[in-house]
Amino acid sequence: MKILVTGGLGFIGSNFIRYMLTKHKEIQIINVDKMSYGANPINLKDVEKDNRCSFIKGDITNPDLMKTVIKEVDAVVNLAAETHVDRSIADPWAFFISNTEGALTLLEAARLSGRKNRIVHISTDETYGDITNGSFKEEDRLKPSSPYAASKASADLFCLAYHRTYGLDVLITRCTNNFGPYQFPEKLIPKAIIRANMNMKIPIYGRGENVRDWIYVLDHCEALDLVLQGGEAGEIYNISSGNELGNLEVVQQILKIMGKPQELIEFVEDRPGHDVRYSLESSKMMKLGWKPKRSFKDSLSETVNWYLENEQKWRPIATEQVLHPTPWKFEW
């Protein structure tokens, strides 16, 4: 199988490419990435000599590029996206262009290609909005809170429309919060590790009571592989691990692992529209034969150790602006 992975120099994309190359010896991958702030060429340094993986610097909103590349592949895994909620509050248009227009450009390229490409579109649990009790199922309504979530929800709807109207082989996955090696330092877990290692205060929005379900990135990669191989066209698959923890508790665990004082925690002004809790019901995914394999405790320890032992891989992109506590207040 030959697949196009978009956004392959990002956190999940690079882990997915590495996972697929390790598991599937006959696979070929074309990685298209526009190399914006969230991309890091170092993320795939260890596979750059693998002739099964090629790289194209390009934007998925470029219709000519997408029309050309999509004719060469059997499937597409669309991971290209602007993902940071804070940035979407400061600059919504960038998220609409990358996430919604980008997905539409891919869908149009597939429609016009004359091939029966399978497209796995990676979405997010944030499209549902928050939930106080229970867990969202795939058929539940979408109620996004942030411009980021709205841009992803819009892309999801285009995917479903293109399946129904044009018969495209499109699937959608919605996953909970990922963590693990190679994650951009702007996100909560790597930011907490890096700042704690530098003995800097770790900012937490509000009182840190916002709950997220944390999944180790390789568990997510395994789920995506299963959906790619055996998912049903037109379906949505929730991917969750059951590790629901408040942001404060996550940071407290990181400090404990690192032997750092809890006094490094600093509560800061909450961001607008901050969702209280995310939770997904993922029995449909489990019917494909998937379940998370890795414990949160062990995976978090491994992640902390990776950041402490691989400073050269994240240091160039861990700028002062990236590590700032309230980036949504700034013009990007």
C-alpha cells in the first residue's frame, strides 16, 4: 500500500509514520508538510534514509499539488492541521484555511482523481464540545467551543457530505488528548516538563479542574492503522483511553516524577470558552479489535524521560513565545 500522510512532521504525524514503517515492511509513504511552526524536521531524522518514505514540502490547500500527489497513492491519512486552541482564539482565519479549506482541497482532489482512494480524516473530540456526565458517541451532535474545534467540525461535515454525495471512501476518527515523544512544546505535558526542568513556573488555566482523557500517541497510531485497514466508509470512530484527569493532577504527577516542588504550579487567568470536560465512548473502535495497551502512569514517566534525554530535539522550537503561559492574548 502507498499512502499519503499530510502533516507528517508534526507530533502525531511523525509518530504515525514511524509506527507504520516499523509494522508494515511493504508500505510506501509520501509525507506532505508545509513546515509551519508545529512541524519539526528532527521528528523524522531517524527514518530519513528509509527509501520507503519520501517528503514533499507543500501545503494541502494547494489544489494542483494535491491533485498530483493523490493520483500516486492508494490512501490518505490527513493529519495536517492547526491544533492549538489558544492560537485559534488569536487567529481564527489560519485555522479555517488549514483545517477546513485544507480538508476540502483534499476531498476535491480525491473526487477528481479517478482513483478509489481511501481517506482517513483525523478529527478531534473537541468537535463535540464539553460534557459534564457520560461520554459522547459518534452520532452525537457537534457543538464546538473554539475556532479550532469549529474548523475541525466543518471539515468533518465536508467529509461526510463527500461520502454521501460523491461516494468517496472517507472515514473520520476523533481522538482524545494525545501525549508522548516529539510533541510540540506548546502543549500542556511537554510545556510542564520543560518548564519544570528549567525551574520555571508552570501556568495552569483557572484552577486546573478541566478534565481531559489522555492517550499515549502510539495507542492512537495503532487505532489509525486499524481504521485505515478495516474501517467502514462513511463511519466515524471515537478513540479514547479512559484516562480522565484534571490538568492540575497531570502537572502534579509530572512534578512528582521529576522530583520537583509542587510550588512551581501557578494558576493563571482562564482562556475564553474553556471546555470543562471531554469524554468519548469508543466501543465502535474496539469492535475493530483495538484497545489501549499502555498505562497512563508508565507512559507519562517514559514521556518525561524522553524530554529530559532528548533536549536537542525540542530545544530549537521551545522559544519563549511558545512557552508563554497565555498565548491567546497575543497577536500571532
